[in-house]
Amino acid sequence: MNKTLLIAAAALAAGVISSQAQVYSQNVVGYVNQVVPANSFQTVAGQLINGSDASKTNGDINSALTGLVSDLNGPPSGSNTVVYLWDPVHQGVASFYYFNSADATYWQQGGPGGPTFPAGFYDSLGTALTFSLKPGIGVYLQNKFSAPITVTSVGTVFQGTNVVVIQPGFQFLSYVAPVSGAPDSSNALGLPANLTSSNIGDQAHNDTIFVWDTIHQGVASFQYFNSADATYWEQGGPGGPTFPAGFYDSLGSSMPTTDYPQVNQGFYLYHNGAAINWTNVFSVQ
């Protein structure tokens, strides 16, 4: 298990994310296609409800995604698709490798024969992953294969009220519905207005979002300010024109639209302070 966000950020900066996500929905059942180039990364979110239970709602990541690459060689040399999760207990990144059933069975036993193992993600010691990719949660996928893959998320489009608890420290989040847009309260489905803000403007005092910057091909970070703190910080003191609440870079520029999370993509958030609720209401028109 990797123990720092910086390791994940460095790895992501070395890759190229290509998102060609589209949502097709009829009777609130749909799917999202996301292209991951060879040897690159993609963020994937739980914006469609699926699972392995009878009602297909438990978010089981092993059932929610298709188009992944399996390799009986497994880690570290295999071309298995890798998923990176945020571990809130250890505050670090954990990695798991995808196997179809035949490859999992071979890899677990070092050869043919023996009991059958199910398809899904496993860690490097062979422990199966149990993880709910539910609305509001995101992960990173790494394509280690020599050609692009198309990862498909299938499920029901979320409708109704959903509450995500934003915990202190790092977490990997996403919009609860298959939409894109500003990740702040100017967007009806954006993060709540009571994120932590100050007129100091750094990660120790302001909540910070980490997103994939498609222009510079790296991880970009932005601090959150409410309107009063943004106005003070931008001008070095009181007075002057009013600045809106939202995320700003270290130079005082608002988060560009090119860095907004896209359909079925996630983002890291570092939250200062006590846990807060992020309440979302969505219905298909």
C-alpha cells in the first residue's frame, strides 16, 4: 500500500488522461464510456448505481466496471488494470489489480487446478477487494496495457437525495450524478458552501481540491474561499471589488472550466476542520 497522495500525484503527472465520457440514458438506466490510453490513468466515479447484490445497488466495484484488462501474471509485471483507492484509515493510497476468473484462479495458485476464484480486483497478496463505488465516490484506474482500453460504467442514473460525509483530511470524491461543472456551490450539485475558508489561502487553512489539469497534463490544486475571504485575499486587505466564492489558484485566478470534473470523473479534496455533510438532490428531467 502506498502511503502518500504525493506518490499517486507523481504517477498521475507522468500519465495522460483522455476522457471521452458520454452518458446514454433511457428510463434512467445508462452507461458511461471512458477511454484510457495505453500506460495512462483515468478517474472513474460512482455516478451510476450498480452492484453485485440482487437489487444491484451495493456499488460493488467488481461488478460496476467492464472493459478492464486481466493478466494471469499479475503484479508487478502483468498488464492488469490497476485501481487506486483512498484509504481513510491510513490516509494513503491502496492499489488493487483486476483479474478475470480464469486468471485469478491461475495466479492465486501459481498454476492450473484448485478452487475457482471470482473475477475482480485483488491486492498483491491475493486478497479480494471489497469496495463500494457509490454516488459521490471516485477512484483512479491505471491502464498498464500496450493499447487504449474503453472502461464502461453501467447502472441506474441516481435520483433523489444523497448525503456524502466530507471527512477531515484527504478523500476522493465525485458528483453523485453523471454531470460536469464547477465543483463549488455555484453549481447545484457542487461541493457545499460551508467548506473551510480563510483569508490566508493555503492548504493549512483552506480546503483544497486536486484535479487533473488537461492543459498542463498534471495535477492542479486550488484553494477554497468564501466571498468575504476571497475579496480580502485577492486585494491584501479589506475594500475593493467583491470576488465570488469558489476555488482559486495560488496566483488568484479562478479555477478554469478546463479543470472542472467531467462526467464520471472524480477529484481529491483535502478538508480542514470537522466533518460536514454534502447533500445533493438530482432527478432526471
